[in-house]
Amino acid sequence: MLVLIMVLLFTLVLLLAFYVINFVLSIKDMGKNKISAFECGFVSVGKIQNSFSIHFFIMMLMFVIFDLEIVMFLGILVSDLSSYASFLLMIFFILGGFYMEWWYGKLVWVI
């Protein structure tokens, strides 16, 4: 029990020492850009009318949706044969969503 307490105490002291050393040795630049919030590469000071293209936002949403569908595929692939119908239904919905995105022209990369 005493050894466990000593190991825990040593770990906490070592953690605190590394934190203090890191804080002392770090470079501290308190410029305007350094202390401002980072918003996806856009300058946070200035006019608010500087906006981004909605096309890139839609592409990001499609990526997230398809990424989640791939995660669902992995769950279906490790299950038994009774989930074959749900697998086919999911494929049908994914292909239908892909067709809708293609039909409405959302897959065009030209802005």
C-alpha cells in the first residue's frame, strides 16, 4: 500500500514538474493574432462580410454523412447473416442520396 502511494505521489510530482518546465520554456507571443480565436483560417478581426463559400460547407456535410454511413457499414459487416436485408436497405439509401446529390449538381467542384 505504501509503494502505491509513493508511486502515485512520484507521478503527480513528475507531472507537475513537467508542466512547470513546459510553461517556463515555452515562447509566449501575445500578439493580436495569437490571442484571438481561430475560425477555420479566416481572419477574426475586420469586416464580418468576409464569408466563405456555401459550396465547401455542403461538401463538408456530405463528407460527414458518408463517413457515418461507412461506420454503420462496419457494424453490419461484423454481424450475422440476418442483417443482410438491412445492409441492402442501407446501400439503397446511400445510392439514392448519391443520386440526389448528383442530380442537384452538388458534386461539381467548380465554384
